[in-house]
Amino acid sequence: MCTYQTERIEIDGSGKGATGWFGLTNAQVYVDHPVHAQYAHTVNIDFTNPAAGPAARVAVELTEEAARALAAAINAALAAAPPGLASATQ
């Protein structure tokens, strides 16, 4: 079942697409049918920069287990680093 619930956040980072690196300004996270992954539903994450056009997009389709493991790994990596080390204000 698709939830049609999309979480949107502003981000600051870079992504690499078919034409090379570009700045990222937004991320969307939602549970829906994947385009490529071989599952009925996945956690889909789109990293985008709308001002740079439709090619400025990196898409990820993860199983629920993989998405939870990724979230835990991000939290663990941040916890292991000195506070503020990867901050935009550094």
C-alpha cells in the first residue's frame, strides 16, 4: 500500500548524477512502488536541486531494512565524530 506521504526537507550537500557533480538543495523521502528495485514497495529518497533542472537528481530505492540500517549508520558515524565536524558552520 502506498502512503502518498512525502517528507520534504532542505539540505546542503553535493550529489553525482549522469552529468557529474551538482549541489543538492532538497530531499524527498516516501514509501511507494520503486522504478527499478525488485520489490513491491520501497523507501524512496530523491536528492535534488530543482533550480538546476530535472537532471539534477539522485534517486535511491531501499528496502525498509536497508533504510533503517542506513539511518542507524548515519547516526553512528555522526556520534563517532567530534561534534560539529561535518557542520555547515565549521
